[in-house]
Amino acid sequence: MPFYEIEFPLAGLNSDAVEVALLECGAISVTYLDRGDEPVLEPHPGEIRLWSDTLVRALFDADAASDAEAGSGGAPMAAAAGKLRRLGAALSPEVAAAARVRSVADQVWERAWLVDWKSMRFGRRLWVCPTSAERPDDPDAVVVWLDPGLAFGTGTHATTALCLETMDGLDLRGKTVVDYGCGSGILAIAALKLGASRVIAVDLDPQALLATRDNGRRNAVAAALATQAPTAAVAPADVVFANILAATLIDLRTTLAKMVKPGGHLVLSGILSTQEAEVAAAYRPHFDIVACLQRDDWCCIRARSRTTRASPGDA
């Protein structure tokens, strides 16, 4: 199935109007990209933040029956010319002048980014490897074989890498663990490979729970791995991992505090270095901050629950 892309600078155009115009022209996806190197920090729920120099990229199906602009030949470039005329009329004549059009080969889009994913080691002995990779040449390697499916979590992102490095330094033998926001199940499975007796993997995305179960079977740990939605009750565990985002971690401080046994460990990630103090302050009423690892612009907080503490609801 042939595809083509039309891309142009957002400039002073309204992003909502641009998206409506592109969808009315038959776009099957609309993506906004940073043309410079400008960070956009964590938005509030429902908020969309764009860069000052934003590129709009829209994908079209050249075979779509509604693509009348292509005429009888159906050539992508002819179809794109018709789209640009419509976009110029709906938005601005500058759109057609600045636009770039290119043909795009068909592929399995949601898995294309995995092509360059390689085996990685975290800490002394913990490895995360694609299912297609060879086993590492390391006799002490503890290997998590992973196919993330559509869920987040391969270890390539700093937030997950920090959790895995922290995990490799903990003694999980015989411990119960909660992986809150499990994504692909990478942390849950790694915990079981490192000796945990049972892991509860929690996520609100059904795709994440499916990927976690599949990866659990792939790693022969499914019998000790349970998956559930956040609405279900979770018994207190020895260690709780939560790799989410800072604002959500702060909102969940009471929920997560109740999941950790007195004396147990809580590992929080998905935190920008500039947010470390705020997240740590939210958990200090019930936890002692033990360590904070840093990587790039991210950090991971390891805390220990006090053996005697007030009810988490008092926070």
C-alpha cells in the first residue's frame, strides 16, 4: 500500500485549524515535530505544548478511494498537489509554497523503531535483550527476553534504565514486588528473574497488561506474575516500583505509600532532575530517602518506608 507525507512549518498557524484541515483532506495521521532543539517539559493533563519552531507532518494513503485529487492515475505526487491546493485555500497560500512531499514505503509502523534496539546490561548482571538476540556472553547474566509489543519499556529510556540499575542493587530473593505502571512488564519480569517470589504488575492500559503477560510467558515466570488494573486492591509488598511521571507520582503518594510494607522499599522514576525535590518532599512524611540516581536529565528516587509511621492518609 503506497503512502506519502506532506510536511510544512506550523509558523503562525493555529494547530487545531491545521489538524482539522489535514483530516478533512484525508490525512490518516498528523504529527508535530521540533525543528530545533527545544525541550517541552511535562504538560498538565489535557494540555498540548508545542515548540516555537514546529514542523507539521501528515501521512496520506495514496490508494484511498476518496483521494480524488490524484485523478485516474492515482500517483502520490499528483494526489499531494491536490491536497496542497485545498490546504492553501483553507489555511494559507504559504503552506503550499513551504511544503515538502515525499513517498513513504509501507512497513509495520508501530514496530519500526525496534530495528536498532540491541541487548543492554544494567548494573552488574542484569541484561535486557530483544527476543531475536543471542544470549550475552556472560556466565553470570540474568536475562530478560523482551518483546514490548505496543507498550512502553525496553530499557532504552533513562527512566527505565535507572529503575533496572536500582533493582540490580537490591536483594529481591523471596520478596514480593509491585510494578505500578508496568508497560511491557520489563521491571516485573526482571524482579522475578532476580529472585522475587511474586510480582503484581499494574497498568491502566490493556495493551500493557497483555504485553506483560506475553513477556512473562516468554521468560518462564508467568506462574509468579499477576496483572491487574489500578482499580483493583493491591496487598502491601516488600518493594514497589513506579516509573510514571512526577505529577502523577505526587498525586499517587497516598496510594503508593499504602502498597509498601513497613521497612520496604519504594523506587520512583519518570522524574526530571528539576522535579526531584518536589517528589521527594511529597513522600518524606512516610519514607526515608535512601538514594537518588541520575542519568541525563532524569532521576530515580529510592526510599524506605519507616517501620513506624502515621497513616498514609495523613499526608
